[in-house]
Amino acid sequence: MKRSLMICAAVLLCLGIVLGGILVFGRVTITAQEKTYPVGTAEIEAVWRNGTLRKITFGESFSLQTRDGGGEWAEMKPAIEPWFYLIGYGLMPGGSKGHTYSVGFFYGSLRPGRYRIATYFFFDKDIPITETDHHPVYVEFEVK
């Protein structure tokens, strides 16, 4: 039994390395192309990575958060109320896909500070989607 589990774990590890390159196996991650952006940045380029064995879908919807005085993340109020059409981007297991977030359009010019984009994905098996099927992910960046 132990030997079977060890073989299974080794196969899954190899599969994660082959399919996902440097992905953390078993997780969905999103990272910004840059860690620091200049004041006035209008768009944040991010890369989604699916380190799971299931297809996921993510969409256009996002919110922007900033650190408050106590170090907690606080939701920012958009300058223009966001509207998001119901478009979904599929991402296969082990895949990666770039996506642009138009933070300047919805939130105006960003001042120096720490920010994060809050968004979510769901597994395709979750259709029809309920609120509990939304899996949150965040991408942090700094404006200087």
C-alpha cells in the first residue's frame, strides 16, 4: 500500500513538472508581470497558472484593494462603477494565460502604495456556479 502511494505521488509530481513547468502543483496562481509599477500605470499585466488537474475558468471581474493604516487590505471604491460582461477564459490543467487588468480605467490614477487585485476562478465541474464555487485569488504589486 505504501509503495503504491509513493509511486502515485511520484507520478503526480512528474506530471506537475511536465505540465506546469515551475508551477506549484495543485494550485491556481496569478502573478503580476512586474512587482513595481510607476505612478499613473493604467494596466496590470498578469499571468494565470493552473497547477491543478482540472480545467478552470476565470473572467473579467476584479476589484482593487490597498493596505490601510493598520496593514489590512481594504476595498477601494472605483472611480467608474465597473461593468463586466459575462466572458469566461478557460485554462487547461498545467496551462498558463496572460490577462490585462484595466485598473486605471476603473480606479483612476494610482498613488504610491501597495495594491492587490482580487478576483476568482471556478472549476468547470462546478457549473452551474454558486457563490461557494468561487475560489478567490490575489495578485499583489506596488506603485512607486
